Amino acid sequence: KIFKMRRRKHYQKHQGHRQNYTELRIDAIAA
């Protein structure tokens, strides 16, 4: 789970703010 989140974080930077939305939602669920 940790390595998955890290990979998504990098993806978000590459994709743009659109992925940021997904990352934010995942962060909220993980928290």
C-alpha cells in the first residue's frame, strides 16, 4: 500500500492537477 501511494504521487506530478484530485481522495481515505 505504501509503495502504491508513492507511485501515484509521482504519477500525479506527471499527469497534472487532474490526478491531484484522485490523490487527494486517496489521501483522505488513507488518513
